[in-house]
Amino acid sequence: MKRSVLTFSLLIAALSSHSVSAQFPTTVIDDRNKQVTIERQPKKVAAISTFGADLLAALGMQAAGISTLNHQVSPYLGDATKNMVDLGEIHETNLEVLTQLKPDLIIGLRNYTEPFEKKFSQISPFLAYDLVTLDDSNRAITSATKALGMTEQGTELNSDFAAQLTELKTTQLKPLSVVVLWHWSDVPYAFYDHHLTVALMSALNAKNSVGRSPQPEIKKLDSAPISMEALLKLNPDVIISFKGESGPFKNHPVWQQLNAVKQGRAYQVADHYVMPHGPIARKLVLEELAYLLHPTKFKAPTELPSLAAAKPMVFSQL
């Protein structure tokens, strides 16, 4: 980027210089609109999603336990996941392991934790967030850092990211069309404009070919299945794809007809693109998108672990 915003290593140092002035007990309102009281500053936090672990890492801390996606810890967090207890799949938390962990605070995604909400609250104070948009990300960071007794640090994380976005919007960049996909089995789903990863592209002069949701009042409707014929009709300049399963993408005759594939601009990315709401994830997504979309203007982010870096989409044999 033209003028570098604090790297996370520098940011952690800056944040650690702040004294924790919050008074406990403190009460936080989460996205269930529930008032959750935390009696004392949490020292052991369980993350039911990458968001909580990401936020703690950005604050120079470490979550005690983390849930997984397809039994894999998010590669973009790198060494930050070392020594974390595996809490099982994100949609099916191992409550026995969570109980044995005895966390002081649980931070999770609302849509995955709703069935177990009462059990979580019996174990420790529990915060649940709806994470789809940039506003959701900022609000959750503000709320969770208050629960951690680190309100100032949360404000700083959000203001630094806002400054990074503002700076990018002043850069002269070639317009591009992009589609962001996630794949469930053999079915591609395309994200709508309001999903955070797609929203970040606007700072890079990139337009989402899929556009707005047909039901914008339903925020959780952040994506929908897209046929290969519809994808061919859109024929974007760049394709960004995530899939949880290992191995190549299932081939289809349409793939080889797409400009993005022909030009080598169809990329497979890691799960922080579909769960980009933590302060580290959103920063890495923004910086790697800048590089993928405008490689002559930006460099690949140096803080992104190699296992999480984008790579060309590979297709199975027909």
C-alpha cells in the first residue's frame, strides 16, 4: 500500500502500551440483544468460530480453545492457534470439552451457537454475534473488547482499519469485475454485495458481478447458488473461490470458457474470505485482494501464512 498502516506486530505493541482501565463487573450487549454481565476480566476465552481467536490474537493474547471448520484450524491464524484446545466443529461444539476447559468467556457466532445457547451460558458468560457485514465486524469488535476490558484497543483496531480503507479509496485503480464464490460439495454459491469480503472490493475499484441480494432486508442471506450458465453470462475478470474440502474443484465445460480462468485469474482462497470479520482476517483479505486484483500496484501481504495464501484454481479431469 502507498502508506503502510501499522502492521499487526506493531499494532500489538501499541495496544499493549495501553493500561486496562475498564472496571468489572461490566455489562455487554451482544447481537441477541442480551445483556451479558462479566464479573471479572476474562483470562481464559473460548472461541466458537475464528472471530474470537482472531480478536484475541490481534490484542496480543491467545484463545484457550477454538472450534474448527471441516476439522481444520483456520490456516491464516498460523502459530496463534498453537496450544489451543480443539472444541470440535463450529456447528457442533463439543460441550464436554468446553465444560472441562472452564473458560471465563465464550465468544461465538449466533447462527452456529443458537441451539446450544443455554448450555453455553451455564458454562460461562457467552457472547453471540451475527457476522456478515463490515458494520457487524466493527460492532462485534467494539462489544467483545469491552467484555475483555480493552475498549480503547477495540476502538483503535476499528479506526486503523477505517483509515486503511479510506487510503485505498484514494488510489487510482483500474476497474474490474469480480465474483466471490464458496463451494458446497459440487454447488458454487455466490456472495452478494453486503458480505464483508465483497464490500471490501469496492475500496479496490472492483464491482461484484452478482450484485445486491434480491432480499436485502434479510441480512443473513449473504449468498445463493449460482449456475455455471449464469456464471458464464457474468464472465467476470476475476474469480475468488473457497471450498472446505481438499482436492481440486469439480470440472465443468464452462470453467474453461471463463475469462478469469483463461487469464489465470481464478483463485482458490482460505476460509478467512468467508469468515473475514476478525481484525486480522479482514486486514489480510483486503491486502491480498489488493494484490490479486492489482498485482502491479500492490505486493502480496507478508504476514499471511503460506498455507493460507491464494493459489490458482485447479480442476479435476473431465
